[in-house]
Amino acid sequence: MRPATPDNSTAMLALPRARPIYTHNRRQPAAGRPDRDMLLNLSHTIFKGDDDAARLAALRAYKLDPDDGDNALYADLVAIAQALGGCESAFISIVEEERQWFKAARGITLTQTPRAIAFCDHAIRSPEVMVVLDATTDPRFVDNPLVTGPPNIRFYAGAPIINADGYALGTLCLSDSAPRERFDDAPLLAALARQVAALLELRKQLIHQQIAADLAADQRDRLWDSSLDMMLITTVTGTLVAGNPAWEKAFGPVPLDGRAHVSDYFTDSAQGDLIAVASGESDVQTEREMRGADGQTIYASWSLAREGDLIFGIARDITRARAAEAQLAQVQRMESIGQLTGGIAHDFNNLLTIISGNLDIAQKRIASGQVDRAGQAIANARDGANRAANLTQRLLAYARRQSLTPTKIKPADLIRDLVPLASQALDDRHELKVECPDSLWPIIVDASQLENALLNLVVNARDAMDAPGEITVHAANAERTPEDADDGHGAPPGRYVRFCVNDSGSGISPEVAKHIFEPFFTTKDVGKGTGLGLSQVQGFVAQSGGFVTLDTAPGEGTTVILWLPVADDAESRPDRGSAGSADPACHEDCTILLAEDNAALRAHVCDVLQEAGFKVIDAEDGQAALDRVDASGTQPDLVLSDITMPRMDGKTLAVEIRKRWPEMPIVLMTGYAGGALDGDCPHNLLITKPFAPDDLVALIRRTLSAVPAI
């Protein structure tokens, strides 16, 4: 292997410019000549010439061999040395344990000699350039075969080739068959020896790099074969080139016909489109759902990189991690449900105790003839029932399933009407300020629910201030741009009206702020709050198409902001609950078709309607209601139906009724679905459970009076 020619950036080993020590035939230097008796010490390395075993070990690291074939650069240095010295021969000698051999040589036919007769064996024992002016007069070499016979050496100069560790690996030598009186080019010879040392160092670096490359290739092969992660190579068009054993275990062998495409392995072919990975781009991350060889779904997290026309991918199977995340989410949901149901159970048990206890008292008082005192107990029971109904409405608001009656309103009018109610909720310690311009855009919202939400926020602001302070209710127009869509609220761009309720209290800490919209979370004392107020507000606003933000910090007060979308003119809807405000008598002999799957509630509603003078055909579900109408041959005047029922629900029943009688008035009842009722379900009104008997009767009478008799 022939190493590349070193350029100016290659670090050359520093061998100092040497002035030779003449070991024989010493002569006085001429005027101006360097002192031949001065030793030249190395400045960059410490010469180690007394440990030949270590020197040989260092030499082996260069893996030098006479047949290397990388001698061209060494031959150039030998030619320069020969020209500088004006000698018959020049060579680079590598001194091994038993021999010396020539890495490059000129003017000499020998390729190696025993170390025992090598001049160079003496030259490597000192960091100085060794100069022998006449070998026939030097006791060390007078009987040397290289002197007494070919090549008949008389003159010799050898500069040690010292590596970075201070070991002399060999020499750069000059020799001649004629003796000399002087030799002044020792510094130049030492400089060339340094260049030889630099070439040898470069060779060793290349050897180490090759070893590292081979090791890396071996490790890559081991990684490819033993990795638990799936590795895949494809073309930029998605054609499979190779897959490691982990890939083949999951997806089967990679076909060698070039017809397999990466999209074949995705559950949805659209997911098989490769990400556009630019040439040279790396660390592109993506997750995909794939289909294993056994047909099972595999979720894989991919890292992609591209080189030229190939894409290299490493995929980690995250199916178990996904399952673990889902399980953790389920656990967290169950914990949330546990908190929610615990709060519901606590409050409902209190309310049921009030209701049942007062009914027991009323029953005992009636039995004992104390009818007057029974009325108070019944009133207390009714109050408990109303509070239970309010609790369910709050829960439905939190779940965004409450019944809403959205109408187009002017926010300024609503806030002005709210001021008297809000003022009554405050005492002398709190000052209420209202800032509401008439230029507010109209919105479509359930006005009563918005009033309740704002009043709830005012009360919360009041309770949050221990000291006298100021509560401000203000509203303003606002626009969300496409850039605002990334603020984490998930609300689309567009026009909104912001309703803000601000207090000058102590503010909320970050730890508390992240929980305040959770149901049954409260910082109020026991008995002073259910923890449903803010969750109800958030649920109502979300159900109305808006969102809620919070601006607070300890010591800086709190502002709760309700963002409600602005109504387009085309979105204006009439109030479906305003069909007549009078309470006229119902048509004579009016018949109500009642469908309710709860037997006790169905019996109760039957009693209420019959006591009000209506005839009732009752059924346990929609299908039974149609069957009984068909069997009786009677056409009802109004249909009153629950929404959620087995076999045929209230929505389907309403559709079937309107097919038979397009003008038939329909009132639907719900204890849950409410806001989830789609606009395609035909009905006149929606009433939410629980309801008072008088309210139900009044609603049916208004509906009948607004519809011509059929």
C-alpha cells in the first residue's frame, strides 16, 4: 500500500538540525564551520536508545515490510540525500532484531545485511548524526566485511530516524568508497531523516485508521445482525434493498426481485409514502402503523437518513410502549373518574338524605294529623331535589352535554342586564366595575347559561378576595389569526368576543391554577363550594364553540376570560322555546302519545298529564308507541318521548311520526343527551329532566296552542 504524499498540513516529526559528532579521524573545524564535537539534543522528544526491546516493539507498530511497495516517497528523499552529500550511495535502513534492510536505496546492490555488521546499528544508539570519515582507520569497522569487501565503505554518515516516542527505527545513510576529510551537511541529512520519520508516522496513522475502519465495519455488521431494532435500506422511491434480521423477523425476508415496496408493510397504504428526505439529511423522525408478517399491527418509531439515492431507516417497535401508554392513560382516566364519582356520590348522598329524610318527616306528620307542619318538610325535600337537578346540570355542562338553547344576542345588552344580579351577590367590601362597549359583535349562545357563567365567575372573584377589592367585568372584540392557532387552545382563527372577569385578589399559584377547571376541585372551606363552578363554565363555553383562558399570578390578581365565537348573519337562529307565551287551555280531548322506558317515571308522567285533563297512550319505547297507536286507531295530538330508549329511540320515533303526520307536534325529554341532539331530528321543543309537573303541563299546552289542530 502506497500512502498518499503528505501535504503542508501533515504534521512532520521534529528531529533537530544536528551537527555531527565525528567518532574517528577528528579534525579541527575550519573557520566559520560548526563545531563537530558539539552534541545536538532533540528538542521535541526524549531519545530512548538504551531499551532495544521497546524500540523493536515500537518498530512493529509500523508494519514495515520490504515488499510493501510504498517506497516512492522514501526513494525521493534518498535521491535528495545522495545529491546533497555527493555520495555513491544513499539508503534508508530499517534496523530489526537480526538484520537491517533498506526501505529505499540508490547506488547500492545490497537489500539487507546482518545487523551485526551494520554501520546503522551504531547510528541508532545516539540521537546525533554519526559520521565516519574513513572506516579503515575506525577500530569499530576496520575489519567489517562491508569495509574489507564490497561495497568497500570508507565514508559513512547516518542520521537516526527517531519517532514521536523517542525510538530510533533506523537511519537515513550516505556511504562512499572514498574517505573524506570533512562532512558539513549533517544538518541537512538530519532534516531529511525527520521527513522519513514523518512518512513513517503517517503510515502508522493510516494503519490505525484502517484498523479502526475495519473494526467499525465489523461492529456495523454485528449491529446489523444482532440489533433488536429493525434496519431497512430503500431507494428514494421506496423499493426495498435490504433488511436486517430484526426486520425479517417482524416482516419476513426482503424479496430480491426489486418489486417489494415499503408501502406494502403499512396498514394504510397512504402511510407508506416516504418522507421527502433530502440528500445528506439525517435524523428525520416519524411514527407509522405497520402490519407484521403474522398480520398483527406494529407501531414503529422511525429514524431516517439519506445518502445519494438510498434511504437508511432504523425502526424501533413501540407497540408495547403504546400499549403501556394507553394503559397508563386508562389508569389516569379511572383516577379522574374515581375523583368525579366520589364527588358526585358525596353530594348526591347528602341531597338524597335531605330528600328522603324530609319525606319521611312529612309522611309521619301527615299520619299524625300535623298537615301544616308536613308542608315545610315537603318544601325542604323539593329544595333538595332542585339542588340535585342543579348538580346534574353542572355535571352535564362540564361534560358539554347540557341542553342549550342558543340564540343570537347582543353581548352589551346581556352584561347590562347582569349588573343588578352581580351587584346583589357582592357586599360593601367589593366594588363592581363594568366595561362593555356597544360596538361588541353579536354572538349565538344560550343567554341564560352565559349569565350563569358570568355570575359564577363574579362570585368566585368575590370569594377569592379576603380584603376589600375591585371586581371588573368587561368585554371586547378580538380576532384570532392563523398564527394564534398554535397557542395550545385548539381554537380556530376568526372573530371572538372576550368576556373577562377580573379580581384584585391575591392571585393563584401555578400548582393550583392547573387544577381549577377540574370537577370537584376547590380551595374553599368545606360546605362553601362544590368544585363544579369553573368546570361548568369551561364545559358550557366549549359546548358553545369557544374556550376559556386564565391570567393569574401570586400577588397579581386573577382574570378568567371566556372566548365565544362571533355569529355570522346566516347563523342566526330563533329561540325554539318561544312558541307562545300564553297558557291557554288545551284542545278538548287532546291525546298525548308518551314513550318512556323507565316504568316509574312513565307512570308519574301519565298521572301528571291525566290530572291536567289529557288522554294518554303510554309505551316503553318508540316501537311499542307506534304499535299501540296502530292498535288503537287513534291519532295523537302530541308526542312526548324520551330520547334514549331500547329498540327504537326517541329520534327515530320522531322521524317515523313526521312521516305519518308532518304537522304533529313533538316534545322530546332528556336527562343526558341535550346538546348532542342533532338538527336533523324533528321536534318542537326539548325539555330537560328533572322537570316540575306544572312546567311540563305548561310546556305541552303552549306547544298545542302554537300548532293548528290536526
